[in-house]
Amino acid sequence: MRGISTTKPSPLLRTSITVRRAGDEVEAEPGFFECDTVAHCGPTTKGEYARTLNLTCVHTGWVFTATVRNNAHIHILGALQAGVDHIPFKVSGLDFDNGSEFLNHAVVNWAADLDVYFTRGRPYKKNDQAAIESKNNHLVRRYAFYYRYDTAEERAVLARLWPLVNDRMNYLTPTKKPAGYGTDRHGRRTRLYDQPRTPLQRLLAAGVLSTTQQAELTAYRDSLNPAQIGRRIADLQTRLIVHAKAKTEQLYLASIPSALPDVRKGVRVQAKPHQPPVSRAVPS
């Protein structure tokens, strides 16, 4: 199965928010985050289902992930506030798509109170938010699959899963970032990347943390056990499969139209066209 896009364009406040395009100048310090939600709807968008909010720092690659019950602004605000409280450095800006879960007065007023500025991407231009679109795939979908999650038990498992995934991605997983363009030996233009580093290493190199914060984060990283994190993630993924796999497959099969005729309706025979009776002469 594939994911379903549930972004609904919001005309509210759209024209008053700055547009950020692919290729614009990259932020020179940590704090600017691209944001998006991933729908755990399975093969159908009918009914209520969980959403996962994902925040990704453009400069460092630091991620924060949390699952909410639905796209109501009270749940989105709660997840955004949890991200601001949990991320170990100041969140200075947020870049959203054009979904109504973000472009509304409640979220805008919340950001204004925290002195967080807003930008948005262009509709139908995925490259404007390349960082978060990449994380939607190899973070949210990789660890939480494409199943449908619509119960409190499934959301509870996801709530235990994401802190482990965030620790693995932020403290233990090196990534490389585009550093410019060059040419190969044949003269063709090619993309250049920097040396792989973890988001924590990029954050420490940025020089925005105090000495105490640096020591605390480094000590926390040294206390992590990668093997133990991997086993706990695998166990929670197994629980997700037990909860949602069969249900999602049944919904998927029900969405496929059957090629067989409905035998309950019987066999239909095309009616012959009505012909007037032929009059015959009666012998006298």
C-alpha cells in the first residue's frame, strides 16, 4: 500500500504568510524547522484516524515526532508545544505546507506568543520542503508502516515508539547534507555533500548551546545503548503489526471492486423487444 495525502488547502491567512521556495538561502543556525503531519489512515480516509506530527531542523537535521488523535487544532497545538519544550534549543521559525491544520488562527496566535515566525511552501511543490518530506518517508513510514491506527491502544504504542526513534535519529544516526555543486572527471555537474555527522554533532558545532547543555546532551548520548533501543523498537513495531495489520488488509481488500458478478441478484437476461401480434386470416 501507499500513503494517502490528506492535506486540505486552507485559504485562511494564506496570503499573509511568507512563501519559502526551494533554493532559498539555507538558515545559518539551528532553530528553523520544517513541519508536516502524516496520516495513519491506511487505504481509506473515512472516519477518524491518528496523525503523526514531524518537525525537522533544516540546519542540524534534529527531529521531533509525536502522534495525535486527529488534526483538530487543540491536538496539533499540544504536539507543537511538546516539540518546543522537548527540543534542546530555541525554535525560531516554522515552515508548513498549506494544510488547514497549520494555517489557522489558533496556531498563528500560539506562534506569535512564542515569537516564532511562519513561512509556507508553494502548493504542489514538494521540493520547497525537501527535508520534512524525506523524513516523512524514511522516519515515520519506515518505523510506523502504512497501517491504519484509529484506537487508543495503537496511539499508546506510537507514543512509546517515537521517543526511541527520536533518540536513535538525533544522537546515533549520522547523515550528510548537500554542500554545493562540483564537476566530475567528465565535466558533468554533480552534487557535493559534507562529511556524515549526527544531528547532535552538528548542534554542538553550531555553538548555540551553553557549556552545561553541551555536557548534558553528551552525557545522555553516552548513556544510550543502540542495541537495546533497536530491540525495543522492534518489539513495539511487532505490537503495531498485531494491532493493525489484519484490520488494514481487510479495509484494503474491501476497497477493491470485485470482478465477479453479484450472485445474490441472480442472472440477468436481456429482454426481447416487444413485437405486435401478427393477425392471421380466419378461414370462413
